[in-house]
Amino acid sequence: MSKFKSTFIVVISILVIATLSFDYAYSRGGRGGGGGRGGGGHASKSSPARSGSMNNNRAQSQTSTRQGSSNRSQRQDNRSGNTENRQSNRQDNKGDRQDNRDDVRDDRQDYADDARDDRQDHYDDNYRHGHGHYYYDDNDWGRAFAAGAIIAVGTAVAVSAFQSTDCPSSQTMVGDVGYYQCGSTWYTKGYQSGDVVYIAAAPPPGY
Amino acid sequence: MTSLKRIAFIVSLFLALGITPQNSISQEADSQNIDSESIADLEQMFDFLGESETISVTAESNYDARQKSGQLIEFGAVSKWYIKRPSHVRVDIENRDGTERSFYFDGNSITLYDKSQNVYATVIKKGNLDQAFDYYMDKLDMPMPLAELFSEKHPFDINKSVISSMNVGESKINGFACNDLAFRTKEVDLQVWIEQGKRPLPQRMIITYKGSPGNPQYRARFSDWNLSPKLKDSLFEFKPPKDVEKIKFSPRINKVQSTENKNEGGQ
């Protein structure tokens, strides 16, 4: 029976250790960049499910840790899937209702969109993969940023994170664009992937 | 104790503690299960919504966001949709955290007003509903859950993409007798409860992103479907409140060239 006892003890010890280490990992992960209750919104909202889309590409574009592998071929599958049968059927009816001027404008717009698409694909294929994502969500912010740090143009910073620093909240209007200066970096405000963020920008003319 | 007995004991101990070897549940067994009637029902629902000239509906929705820890956290919102084809839509969104947003499209420009942050962005976009939705989601890189339901085109090529479909059975949602239908594509699972009878409207739907870690879901429950609401044109016009700050749409990948932003039409 001593064999039985020792086996039992070993199994129980393994279980206890496993449970403890799980709890540890869990609590570490759950807090993210830290900050406790005060700031609020420290849970990441980034999720493919945020898109509510039945279309995988749209879903993937709502995750902050995009992989380079969400690539062009996927997007093209998607695009060809979109220009699909039903469109052409119903387009006839709708088309009749629209006047010629609209049609001409549509065509011009489509052309511009397509041209832009192609440029974008070129950009994606050639540059995007190497750059990773310029995006600090709330969880990354505490570690990644301090006032005065060197921030690459295009980097987005969550509003709550920006406001938790000493950076001034007053804006400088240049034309109709509002700029915010924090250290030596200038920011503009914008919508990005569903959130309002500060985006590091080149200094406005004259500054 | 023989070694066989010992192994049996350890196994039973693990079972008693609810520990099972991971990945024991096979995700396979999909096979080619296509119920063509369910497919037809789904197409009919999309067509019915896509052809309805005016719509108003309230959607209570939520989605899972997987944290670094692996835990799924749910966020939710109530959104009110007002649609007047071919080119007017307004969506009022109230998130559970109290933040409020409104989306406007009037055939000429798209505006997103964030009441809580007191900011708005406007971008010129002429066209119909579908063109506005596509532009907003694909070029401006903004999420717009449920927009695909109101599109004239299907969100995916149903006949090509659906690898499995079935009628789960009759089901009552919000007091409406519904067909509970389940579909799978390569990337998502879809379960949708479609009202029986003359109005094939979704009363509830769930999208599961099975390709993503944790299999997060988007869920929506609909109420107050109205296919003949009286919608004034002024409902679709955004009038900026005093002291509101004008910002830009700044997609992460510069999907919109800088010239586009210069065309922003202020009000």
C-alpha cells in the first residue's frame, strides 16, 4: 500500500502545482498593461467578432494583431465573391431609376476606387508585411510609450492612454485640422478601426 | 497493487477531477451536409432584406473579444437602424459602456458622430447603400456589424461558400415562430432564426469566427422590425452640434489616399 500512497501524493502534488501556475498565469494575463479600475476600458475590444461580418477579410481587419498572412489572394477571393450574381440582377432595376448623371459619376467613382485598390495592393504587398502593426492599444501603451518617446508617424494611440499622460489636451488649429503636441511629437485625431485615436503626424506647416 | 490497477486509478482520478486530454473533441465530421431548403431560406432572407425599400429595426448585439490571457470578454450595444433606399441610412448606437454614436449616409457623404467624445468625421461618398457600406468597411476600415444584412448583395457567395447547412428545427424567438437554421463556411459558422411566413426576417443570429483563437462570436437579437416606417429626410442629415470637434477617418492602412481627406465635406 505504500506504493499506492506515494503514487497518490505524486499525483496530488502535480495537480496542485498545475493549478497554482495556471492561476498565476491567468492573473498576470488578465491585467494586461496594468492600471486597475480607475482608467477603465483596459480589456481589449479588438476581435474579429467586432466586425459582425460574415466575410472573413472584414473580420480579420478588426483584430489589432494582424498577421502578414492575411494576404492579397484572400482579399481577391473576397472581392470576386462580392461582385456576384444578385448584383447584376437587381442592378438593372436600380439602374433604371437612376439618372444618367449618377451613372457617369458612379463610373468615375468606381474607376477611382479601383485605381486606389491597385495602388493599395501594391503598397500592402511591398511594404506592409515588414512593418508589423503601428498600433498601441490600451494594454500596450504603458510599456510602449512615455511622453517624449520617439513615435513613428502613423502610430495610433488610444484616447484614454493619451489622456493618462501629461500631454496637453488643447489643440492647435492649422487650417481645419486640429493638432495636438506631446513632447516633440504632433498628433491628429481620427477614427481608426472603430476607435477614436491620436495618430502621430508630421508637424503642421510652420511648427 | 498491480501496475494495471494503478493506471486505472490514476485515470479515474483524472476523470473524477474533470480533466480530459485536450483536443479530444474532434472538429471534423463536417462532410458535405447540404440542406438545400435551408440554403433557399437564407437566400430568401437576404433578398427580402435587400429589396425592402424602407426598414427600421432595433438590434441588441454583443461580441466576444479574446484577451491576452485567453479569456473571452463580451462587449455589447443596442443599435437602431433606419434605412431608406436607395441611399439613406442612419444608425444610432448605444454601447453598454454608455458611449453613443450615430452613423449617417445621405447619398452624398458618410458621417460618424461620436457623442461621447464630441467628435465627428465626414467623408464624401456618393452612391447607394451598398457602395457606402463597402467604402466604410473596406476602405475606411471601420466595423459596421449588420450592414451586410441590409446590403442588396449577399455577404458571401452562398452556393459556393456554404459547406454545410441544416434546419435545426422550429424555434420561437421574441414570440415569432422561426426556422432555426445553421450554416458553415470555411471561415465562419452562422446560426440564424428566420421568421416563418410572409416576412422572412432574422429574429436572432450568431456568427462564430472559428478560425480565430477562442472561437469568438458575434450575436444579435432583433426587435421592432418595421418595413414601412415613416422616415423624414432630416433624420439622415447630420447637423454638427456647437463645439463639436471635426476629426478624420484614419484607416490603419492608408486605404484612402490623402487627397480623399481633403475632399471631406464639412457641414
